[in-house]
Amino acid sequence: MNRAKRFPYLFAAPAILLFLAFTVYPIIASFVLSFQERVGGEYVFAGLKNYTRLWNDDIFWTAMQNTFIIFVVQVPVMIILAMVLANVLNNQLLKLKGFFRVSFFLPAVTSLVAYSILFSIMLQEEGIINTALSYIGITAIPWLSDPFWAKASIIIAMTWRWTGYNMVIFLAALQNIPEDLYEAASLDGANKFKQFFYITVPQLKPVILFAGILSTIGTLQLFDEPFNLTGGGPADSTMTLGLYIYQSGFEYFDFGYASAIAYAVVVMVGILSIIQFKIAGDE
Amino acid sequence: MAKNLEVIEQSTNKLTLAERQQKKPKKKKNKLKAVWMYTLLGIFLVVSIFPFYWMFIGATNDSSKMFTNPPTLLPGDQFMTNLTNLNESIGIFRVLFNSLFVSGLYVVIALAVCASAAYVLAKYNFKGKKFIFTAFLLSMMIPYQATLIPLFQMMSDFNLLNTYFAVIAPQLCFPFAIFLLRQNFLAFPTELMESARLDGASETRIFISIVIPSMRPALAAASIFLFMTQWNNFMWPLVVLNTNDMYTFPVALSSLMGLSYIDYGQVMMGVTLATVPIIAFFLTLQKQFISGMLGSALK
């Protein structure tokens, strides 16, 4: 092979080797591991044992349910808020746009652990949020000690961190919608609401899809927030799949079982991504 | 990507002639609308910013001040006490160094690995190219957690637990960064490469002295993206690091909350120290930062 022909391989080699060692191998190894169990310090083939255990595991189903609830509430709330903010910031009359944009984006630069801890302090029984609520006549909410409110806490914290991020994505996309679409629509007598639903939303479809997929993968892997904000509790009410993988693997050192949970997540991410692409059509 | 943001800025500030003419009769209605808009934005602004302020209040006050009614809303004088205590608990300067070192080293190596792969994937034809690119793309769908356990076993087998290497290595080849950079390299004019080739430049030389310099904005955005990924990385370092002196910032912060007695002043100081440098970094490099963090969304 001459030098020019060798060049691309040479340049791609580090990435390919690292990819094989740290992505391809672990994916295969964890698939194998999910069919194994530990017997006297050795991993031996155990058939579908881990998967049947998973199927009958209440904690796994609780984690699935929690993930689902968080996903179904958090993602739409965040996307709607982000959409509203993006539309307001896109208004011609508004001044200080840059200032607002940067301020709303600011939560997205905080580290996941730092903001989770910050919220865990603010949401305590006698924390600043309950104190503030007491001034508008709301009695103390058991944010972190009640199963319902613990989920709400996670949703609120995630929405705080990610809304501005999604807003900036939507804002960028809004700018790319051709102005004459709106002009034509208003000549045809469509009011602002109609314009929003018949022009803005369809035009933003690919971007909403992108934000949706990112959020799906993110929610299914949710770990930092439940670990630091609620510890998965109370009574597993904020247990997520990510947290359960960690606990099975590194608290109970049951690598086979943890791999089975991880593979369940792989399958779900795959299915959900395909569904989202199908819903949005091929673009 | 950065260019897009400039366009956004311009197009939002510009009023078309038609709009300017419309503006006069609508003035009153507009005023009402403006009041609405600013009220809404004001509420969101308070919600977005207040936690940062509260973090600062907490870092400068005694632990108990965070749970008083009426609330303590002014900075206190416990800054140094909290800092000293925090340093005694987790060795804050060591932790800060660990995080900066790990993230910095990661950016340099990962950028070199990803940029060179992205470049040949964008600009050369070779056997297996499509297969490699598809494999990279598909792997983006796979949750990181699915690789966690074999990676841990690997590090354990090679006696690499509790090392910087173990923290950095698994994500050096970052398919998302390769994907983003490839998009940018695709736009580089192939004719420039051809003419350099005619002048006798080697392929490596073309990449280093012609392509790379013109890709600075894209590389800056990718660097920020990679830096943030590593700086925020929590689950993996939590798994592979097991002594205080090796902890990165997120792991050390999290360990503070696991102590039997939690000194909230210390914790808030930790949260502040983990957040302020990134905010400063963000405010100075806003455009690159936003395009780096949003990735392909703006393409």
C-alpha cells in the first residue's frame, strides 16, 4: 500500500482501536455477562436466569414506572416551557434578548451533581423553598420524604436545569423559519394561534424530535439526580434504572444481574428511538 | 455553528420596513403585550438565577442559616471558615486539580483522536469507511451504563482502578464529537487540499497546516463539549475512584453528602467552587459555549 492509501487508516486507527476496546468489547461482554452468574468467584453460564429474575423483580418494575412517570411529565412540561420562552424571546419588540438568553441558559452549565445537591438542600423540610411557600400561605411540602413529592422534586430540578438549554435550541430553529410563511398565513386570515400550530410547530418538528430523543436517552439513564437528590427514596419512589444498575453492580456486586438490567435499557432506548423517528416521519 | 448565532442576533434586532409602519397604530396593544412578556420573563429569570444566589448565600453563611424563617438573604462572613472546613473534609485544592487535570488532558487527547478520525471520514474514500461511520453512529444510541460493568472489570484486571487513566480512557473515542467534527470537515473545500497536494505537501501536513487552522471555531466548540462531558462525568469516576486524593469534583461533592454529619456551609462552598469557574468560562465564551453544548442542534 502506498502512503496516500495508508493515510486514512493511520488517522482513523486511534479512534477505531479505542472504540473496539472501550465500546464494542464492553457491549459484547456485558451481553455475555447478562447470561452468567457468579458461582464461587467464577462466572458461569446461567441461561435466562437473570432475565427471569428481572421479569419478577418488583424493584425493576418500580424503576421502570418511575422512569416512565418522570419522562411523561418532565419532558412535555420542559418542552412546552422552552417553546413559550423561545417564542417570547423571538418577539421583535423585546429588548435585552441576549441577557435573557444567557440567564436562562445558565442552569445548563452547572454540573449535574452540583445542582442536584443544591436542590436537595433547598427542598428540605425547612429549606428556602418551603419558607418561600409559607409566605404565600402554602404549608410545608414534604419534598424529599414523600413518594409523590420526591418524584416532583426530581422533575422540578431537571426542568430547572434543562429548559433554557432546549429554549436555545428552539430559538435557533425559530429564526430559520422563513418570514413569508407567516405573512402568507396572515393574509389568509390566520390568527397568531393558528399560525403557531400550523406553521411554527410543524416547522420545528425535526428540532422537537431531536430534543425528544436526547431527553429520552437522558431520562432512561437518569442517575446523578436520584443518586444525589433523593438517593432513590423514599421507598424506591425515585429509583431509576441507572441507579438500579449501579446498586446491583457496585453495592451488591451482582455483575450478571446488573448487565441484564443494562440490556433491558438498551432495548428500550432502541425501541423508543425507532418510535420517535416513525412518529416524526423520515426527515 | 457560531455563525448561526450571529445571524440569529442580527435577524432578531432588525425590524422590517413593513413592521415599522405597522408599529404606530398598534402602539397601545404592543405596550400591553410588552408588560406581559417582561412579567413572564421576569418570573423565569428569578427562578433561573435564584438558586445561584442561594448557593452563594450558603457558601458565606453558617450551616444553620440555610434553614431559618425568615430566610437569610444576605451574604455572611463565614466564607473562609467554610472554605477551610471544606478543605479539611475533601482536600478541595487537590480535588479541583484532579478535575481540571483529568478534563484538560481528556480534551487534548480526545480532540486529537476524534478530529483525525472525523477528518478522514469526511475527506477520504477508503474501504470500510461506511461501516466504521455507521458503527460510530449506532453506538450513540447505546446507553453508557451498558458498558459500565465490563469496563470496570477491565480496569480491575489491569490494576488500573483509582488512576487518572481509568477515568479518561473509556470515552476518548467519542462518537458524537466525531459526528459533529465530520459535519464541519465536510464543508472544507477539497480543491484547497488538491492544490496543496500538487505543491508536494504530505497528507499529514495538509491536515495540520491547512485544514486544522481553518477549523478553529468547530474545534473550539468540540473542546468545550468534551470538557463539559468530562467535568460533569459522575457515574464512571464514582465507580473507578476510591480514595479521596483521586476524587474528581462531582465524586468529592457527592461524598460530602454521605457523611453522618452534613455541614451545609461546606457543601454550599463546594457547590459554589464547582460552579463559578464554569460560569465564568461560559460568560467569556458564550457563543462557542452554546454551540459546543448544543452540538449539532444548530447545524
